[in-house]
Amino acid sequence: MSEPERILELTRAVHDVATDKIRLIKQVTGTTRILSLNALIEATRAGEVGRGFAVVANEVKNVSNSINTITQAMEGELSSSIDDLMSLGQTMVQQLRGSRLTDLALNMIEIIDRNLYERSCDVRWWATDSAVVDCLAHDGHEAANHACKRLGVILDSYTVYLDLWIADASGRVVANGRPSRYPRAIGTNVANERWFRDAMATRNGGEYAVADVSTTASLDNAQVATYAAAIRKGGEADGEVIGALGIFFDWQPQAETVVKGVRLREEEKTTTRCLLLDGNCRVIAASDGMGVLSEIFPLEHTHGNAASYVDERGTVVGYSLTPGYETYEGLGWYGVIVQRPRDGGNVH
């Protein structure tokens, strides 16, 4: 439990103690008033002999009334002060929790940015590999087979990829790095795929294309983040475009490692959901595995690029827009941490 939450807990404890003690005082003063009333009745019955006793009974009654007045005033003042303190404590807890969740969300999206920056570098570099270029420059099975072997060597060293595809200018895949694992890849027409069209439209070798996270049928419906770059004659940065290289980042296990690796306190784990959202607020990774590629999260991102807020259910949401990394500007994605109140609720 954090220090602000401890303060809030102690405030609740003080409120409970004060309420209980005030209740006991009221019980005592109530009993005292009954006793003084009974004493007055008996003094009246005793006549002249009981006159002095009646004076004492009246004084006891007055003291009881005074105590009751003081108790009521104290109850009102304490209630007001404790309510203010509780409100202030809750605001502090929400602000500190929100700030912490925002920092965690930023850390998540920064990890993703750095990872995808490397992907953008990989695809531009490999598109200039001689085996890749020759595969399209020299039509034939020998060049294609050599390219497949070269792509396989790359995949052996870069285990975060499912496959690498070389597509000619018409969009037909002519070589891939794992033909035995994904035999349907070669011959697939990707002319209508966004990554291929965008790669073919790049102006020079320093540019690349990227598609939203999706499932790819030819890769056994795996979730992939696809990066692509144009393959140019001679591997030159300003050479004629002769095709495109598409690389398929194995998204699901990599993203799950990030969202499930957020450093939460033990007591937070059952009430917290860690998410990655794309530019349309579609869930592309979730620590609970729910809604991936299907759920649209209602993120209130009008609070700024990195901020937190409390929704109508008391759920604290911390989020951060991708800041980008190096030359990678990011894709408008968000890191989001959703933490519901501990007394219940749904984090969806």
C-alpha cells in the first residue's frame, strides 16, 4: 500500500473512531438526562425535604445538556473536517496513481517504439541485400532459391520474425525465408496489400512502409506487424523500384511480453489491465488477452498526449501516445493502463 493510500486508510479509521466515541457520549448524556429527570420527580414527591436534591438534579440536567451541545458541535466540525480530509486524500491518491499509471503506460509504448524502430531499420537494410536484389533482377529458380536460403539465414538470427517475403513488381511473392513452414507464401499475390502498395510508392531507399497489426492467412493466421521497403535496382537508394520486401514481425508473443511485464504491485494485478492501442484505439495487445484486434477501447485522449483521468465508474486510466524513437515517428499508438477500484468493477 502506498503512503497516500495509507493516509486515506488512517483518515477512515479516525472517522470511525470519532463516530463511535460520539455515539457513546450521546448514550451517556442520554442516560444522565433520564437519571436527572427521575431525581427531579423524587425530589418533588419529597416536598421541602427534597428541595436541595432538586437543585442538584437540575444542575446535572444542565451539565448533560451542555455536554450534548458540545458533542453535537464537535460532531459537525469533525464530520466536515474529516470529509474534507477524505476528499483531499482521495484526490491525492487518484493523482499519484494516475501519474504512476501514465509513467507505466509511457514505458510500455517506449519499449514498443524502440522495438519497431529496429524493424524499420531491418527492412531497409535487407532490401539492399544482393541476394534479395538479384532475386528480382535475375529471373529464375536459381536466384529465387538463393534468396530463400539467404532469407532463411537472416531468420535464424532474428527470431522475432515469422517470415520474410520478396514480391516482384506485380505483387507476386517469389521467395520467402521459411518455404517449408509457410509453403503457401510463394505465389501469393500481395498487390492489394497496403504494405506492398506503400512500399512501391516510396521515394527512396530511406523510406519504408508499415501496416496495422493484423492476422495473415498465409502465415497460419498469426498476428503480425508488417514492415516493407522497396527493392531497387542495384540496391541503390535512388534506383528503379523492381519489387518489395515484406517482413512479418511476430507480434503476439512480443507484445504480450511487454503488456504482461509491466511492474505492478502484487495487490494491483487483479484490478489492472495493460493495453496497447493502435491509432483507432483498437486493442492490439492486452495483459488479460481479451479483445485483441476486435475491441475498440473508449480512450479519453483529449487530456493530452500523456495523462490520466478517472471515469464515471471510478476507474483510473493512465495513457501515453507514442513519442517515437530516433527516426521512427511512431504510428499514433497508445500505451494504456486501466485500474479499477479494489472494491469491484470491470476493467473493460
